[in-house]
Amino acid sequence: MREPPDSSGPVWKVKPGLGDAELDGERVVWDPATGRLVRLDRIGSLIWGSFDGVTTTGELAADLADVFGVSLAAVRADVDALVVRLLELGLVSEHTDGST
């Protein structure tokens, strides 16, 4: 049985102005401001699509854990690690009420 949805955690949003394309199920993200290219594997690409400014980290992790049949704690750790990497690269930001 699925664990109850976890609505905790921040909500993330992709930085405006980024380019991205899918290649063989993986996503390549390009930041024209820095010229940086970042390749995301299949799971990273799936997570990337959920940085919509609405879905919390907890909701995203709960959905992925349910779909892949793995522990919520493991998925949450992986999602958090990806968020940290993307924050360091300046590709996502925390979305709060009233922000764009």
C-alpha cells in the first residue's frame, strides 16, 4: 500500500530562459547566460519535469517511490541530492508564494 502523500518540503522552479532538449530519454539543459550544458539521466529528467513551482519535494518523492516501488527515504535523498546540484549550478530556485 502506498504511503500517505508527503506534502512537506520546498517547491522548486526551473530558472527562466533555459533551453533543454530530450536525447534518448535523457535531458540536456543549456543555460545561455553561462553557456553551461548539463546532462540529466532518465530519472533526473523525470524529476526535472516536476520542478513546476507547484509540486513539493515531498509530493514528488512520494510519487516516485510509489511508481518505482522503492523506499520513500531513498527517493527523497536522491531528489534532495539532485536539487542541491541544480541549485549549485543556478538552474532551479525555491518557489515561494508571490515569486515569479
